[in-house]
Amino acid sequence: MHRLLARLVLYSDLTHGTILADLADVYRQREEDPQLAASPQGRTRLLAQVNSCAKRLLDLATTYGFNRDLWRDYLAFCLLTCENSFSLTAERRGAWEYGTVNDVARQDFEVFLALVRWDFTDLQQDLGTDVLTSLRSWQSIPKERSNYFGGVSGRVRALSDALAECQDAKQVFDLVSTTYRQNGVGLFGLNDAFRIRRLDTTQQRDAYTQAAYSVGALEFVPVNNAHPVRLSELVGYDLQKERLVANTEAFLDGRPANNVLLYGDAGTGKSTSVKALLGEYADRGLRMVEIYKYQFRDLSRVIEAIKHRNYRFIIFIDDLSFEENEVEYKFLKAVIEGGVESRPENVLIYATSNRRHLVRENWSDRADMEHDGDIHRSDTMEEKLSLAARFGVAINYSAPSPELYHEIVLELAAREIPEQAADEKALLKLADRWEIRHGGISGRTARQFIDYLAGGK
């Protein structure tokens, strides 16, 4: 196995610090010292290393919901997460018919085909274990018992099953290059939603066993429980949803589209509407990166990391607003418009806020007179309003009318507590009592009311 890995070129990252590399190291030690497995100490050492690899593989399988042949699933996972000159090119443009990089890729896929068919029998007989063979005929891991990345699992297992049918390296090449073009590569290809955080440089990461993707000092962390709601499930606000969908579909189709600001009363479904876009359009290449106000200094780095990928990214900023003494909005302004580098065509910013103009204003800002040492106070007002003006589409979500509030309650109740929805008069009477005590009329209030009733069944 270690000799096979030494032949890898494009996928040579797999030869360092991975499960595959550590398992190949067992074969290397065994070959260099044929008597090692015969001694009790040597056998114990090799067995501990094999068991460690098996544990890491089981942990990975539990996280991503692999099943049946965990070894083959792991190899498929490596192919889907390894970013290199071939995989990134195939993601953007598909594999070229000719080219040296394709020839090198075919040679690497000969190695993968041999690994898919690898027989662990001799090694296990020497060490007195069958743990590796058992991983190749594993019983399915129940979804409810795993830290389940459903989308990742489906894509990995589909490639794994297809690999089992490949007869030669050319078939593997065609299969993998098509998969890259259709689904992408790396965690951007396997996941739909991300948060970012600063990378702890003191912590060593194995990119093939950790659910994170590092770019410089930043780390993109997949959100494995992204909001499952669909836009059709949001009651009311049809005009607002139509404008949001129209802009998003233009973006996905490569037509001109605008950054979007969703503003209005609290609890009206602004954030939910944005998150629901993933459920609608993830299969068309939509990805979402959520950032927070304190991370605006890293916005340019985030865009740098995603601008050349074959996806359409929405940078989602929830509950955006600034107090008078906060200046982070200047970083956001520079990124949206005004910097030397233009915004990439595959990136938009969608933000929600309870404030239409985002930055807190004072009456003194509107006085054209000297105030606190600033002679041109109208300039101060323009500075504060200029951020909101950089969002080409502004969509208002105002508090629902009592009639819409009742409609939302009845619709949610019909879906989740139909036995109580039958008595509409009694249900709406309870709903009105609830909103008086819990913050007033809003979609969020209706949602909390239905959850309260459902939990008390």
C-alpha cells in the first residue's frame, strides 16, 4: 500500500497525516522488518496502529453516515474533498479531453482503483484481527444515531457505489471528473451552508477527518443542520418572497442581480426567508456563508477564498445594525462597493435588519450647522445612509395584520396539531391571548404559540 501511495501526484496530500497514510505505514514497517509481526511487541505495536486507523474511520463514518463498505466510502470521501489542479479545473470547466494534468490524474486513479480492491487478509492474519474486513461489510449506521451530514453522506455513498462498478482507470477518470463538474470538490461541494472562524494555528488538523476547510487564517465550518424550511411553507409575505426569489434566480442564472436588504419588524420571517433559499436552490449551486458583525474585517478574505469557485455564494448577515460609535460598517461598505477590486459575479450579500438605514441616526445629524466640531453635518448623515444605499434591493417585512396573524396560526396548526386546528374559534382565542403576553403580533409569536401547544399535547 505504501508503494501505491508513493505513486500519487495530484492526490499526494493524502500521503501525510491521513488514515490512508497511517495504514500504509503499517505495511511499510511490515515490509522493512518481516519479523516485526512475529514478535509480541512488534505485533502489539502494529495492531494498535491498525486499531487507531479503524477507530478514526468509524468516527468519520459516524459523522457522515457512511455504510456498507466504510473503506470504499472513505476513499470516495478523499476524492471528493481533495482540492488540486485537476479537481478544481474539472469543477469549473469539466475535464479537458487532452492535457498533461488529465494523464497524471488517470495514473492517480489507477492507484485509487487498486485501493478500492485492496485485500487486507494477509495483514490481518499476521496480526490476529479481522477489524479491517469487518469495516468492508458494515451494517448501516442509523440516521438518528449519527452526527449526520445528510447531503455529504448521499454524495459520498453515490460515488462509492459507482467506484465499485469501475473496471479500469479511464472509467474512474470519467466518473470522478463528471462528479466534480456536477457537485464540486471539497467541503464547498459537499456542504451548502458555512460559518467562518479564525483558525487556531496551534492546532494541527487532518483535512480528511475534520469537518472544516481552511483558507489562510480563516476556517469555513459547515453547518450540518442548515434551516430545512421551504419558502412555500412561510405563510404570507408573498410579494416579498417574489422579489427575493426573482433576484436570487437572476443571480443563479448569471444575470445581473443586486445585494439585498430585508428590513422591518422583528419576528416577521426575514432571516427565515433567506435561509429557505438554500432548500430551494442548493442543488443549483447556491451556497451560503453566514458572518457576524465582528468578522467584517475578514470579509475581503472570505470573498477571496470563494470568488473562483463554481458556485453562487450568498454572504448572509443577520440582524445587521450599528450604533453611532461603531465603525465596522465602513468595512462592509468597502466590500460591497467602493474598493479597488470589484465584487465577484458569484457573490452577493443578503442582510436582515430591523432598521431601514442600518446605522443609528440622531436629530443632530440633520442639522446643517457646526455640531461637535463637524462643520458639515449633512455629510455625516450621508455617510450613515450610504451603507443602506449599497443594497440594490430593499424588501420590507412589516408586522402582520391581525388577519394575517390568524392565517399564520391556522396554517401552522393544520400542519402540526390538526386535532386542535379543527376548533378554529377556540384556537384563535388562545392565539390572541398568547400574543398579548409574548411580544405582540408576528410570525415568530405564531410559531412559538404553536410550539407551545404541540409540546403540551
